[in-house]
Amino acid sequence: MTVFDMMELFRFGWERNVSLGLVLALVLDLALVLGLALVLDLALVLALVLGLVLALGLGLVLALGLVLVLALGLAGSRDRDRDPPPGGVCGLCEPDLCPETRGCRAGLVLDSCGCCKECANLQGQTCDPGHRGVFYGLCGTGMRCQADPRPGGAGGAGEEEEEEEEEEVCVCEEQKVVCGSDGVTYMNMCQFREAAFSKPDLKTRGRGPCKTVPVIKVPPHSQVNGTGSSLVFLCEVFAFPMALVEWRKEGRDVVLPGDDPHISVQSRGGPLKFEVSSWLQIEGAGPEDSGTYRCVARNNVGSVSASAVLGVLGAEELSSYLANSVSEMKQLMDATDYDQDFY
């Protein structure tokens, strides 16, 4: 047999078996894709299939293989579990095995694996931005995850804190004040929804705050100090319509400061909406300033008051008072059993 006869025989055999080879290669390619797509990343499957195709030198298999891989990848992205959470692995999603959720005042969201539902984060809680909870969880209905806008939050931090990563919290998107049927003013709709969770009959009376008698949110506190010291009383009031705040001292039928040069009063709106903060300051206090001071808040709905006692002592009296206070605190600490497990 000549070399020419051998070449003709090889060509005939190749033409006869090439169709079978293409079919077998395509079957192997499909099996590889189906098997690896279940356990490996889509990019790795593409790389393996491409390597196999290039090794065989079959252009048709390359085209069909890539189409199959892309189709499986698109379908699998809808049916397979989400990316696993940090430090964990998401298994097959079985909704029947998901734990029961209760008391979710902000609604429900999907967990980090995108399978089970869990309680959403409340207003003001730290959150994960985006649509997937990783560390802190997702915000509830009507809220978005952003830098803390509250006074003292990350949004109003100092220069040192600005260098650190800002903490993001759940913030209500609808910041309009609402009056509830319970007579309580809710500062936004998220706050109202949280209250309505435990009060199914709660409804809204309308936009805007409820008309109410003033409420003293921060009353003045009693204090003792020495002669010549400077003292300040604070009174924070919430009311709608806005309240007028004034200071009085028991035994004197005048509104402070009156004509007393060492007493001053300052008031301003805030720190929150429909609130008023008022300060009574006494410079160079003397024993005659001792007594009971009253913060009085009123509007056209009604009035309310809160009082505090001021004691101004001489040097010896103040020293004795402080010594007695320290002794009482020490006795209280000695009587407390800190080794007891209160948890």
C-alpha cells in the first residue's frame, strides 16, 4: 500500500467519523456545563469549556457551548440562591423551613441569602445600603439607608469622626408630621406605622401635629452649689400651637428675670420640631437665691409646669454636704452585690 493510498483511507475515515465526533464532543460539553454550573462559578465554567473547545479545534462546539453556558447562567441567576453571607454558605432555598417571624414593626425583608423573610430594621437603626442585607440588615417599608441626619449623628460629626466611615441608618422617606387618632403627634409616617403595628385601630386624623397641651420633655433638675457659682436650669417643651415658656420663683409674684441683673432667661426653638428650649441662668449665686424655681409652659390649649430646688451653700456647708453625699454613695455601693448575675 502506497503512502497515497494511506492518506486516502485516513481522509475517508475522518469524513465518516467527524459527525459522530461533533455529537460526542457536544454531549460531553453539555454534561460538563450542567455538572459544573451547579457547584462552580459561571466564569470558571466558561473558562473550562473554552479550553476544551480550543483543544479539540471544533469551532461549532465552541459556539454551541458558549450559548449553552450563557443560557444556563441566565436561568440559574434567577433560580439559584443568592451569594452566601459573610462567613456562611447559602444552601438550597426551602421556604417551608424558614423560621417564623413575629413582631416586625417595620415589615419584612429577605435575608442575606434571598430566601427567608426576616424583620426589617427600624428607623434609626444601622443598616446595609442597597438591596441585600450583609451585616446589619435592610430597612423597612418607606425607609432608605443613608448617613445619620440627626444632631450628633455621623452626618454632624466633628473633623476627627469625618475621617472615619460614616455610619448609615434607616431614615424615613416621608418626613411629614402626622396626627394620630390617639391624640399623639408622630414626626413622620414611619413612626406612625410602628405605633400602628401594636395599635390596629390607630388612624390618622390628618397632616400636621395634634393640638395639645404643652408637654415638658426635659424638666429642670434640682441642684446644690456653692456661693458665687453660676447655675443653669433647662426646660424643653413640646406643644402645638407653640408654647410660651416662662420662669418663676416661689414666693415672688414676678416673671423672671424681672429687674434682677444677675438672673437671665433665654429661649429658642428646638431641638426638634414644635419644641422650645428655655434656660434660666443665675450668675454669682448667693444664699438668697436658694428656693424652688418653676418652668411654666402654656398655649391656647392649656398650661403645664415643672419645678426644681436650688440650694446655694457657703464653703463649710458645701464641704459638709459633699462629704455626706460621698458617704451615702459609698454605703449604697457597699450594699449592692455586683457579683450577682442580673442577666
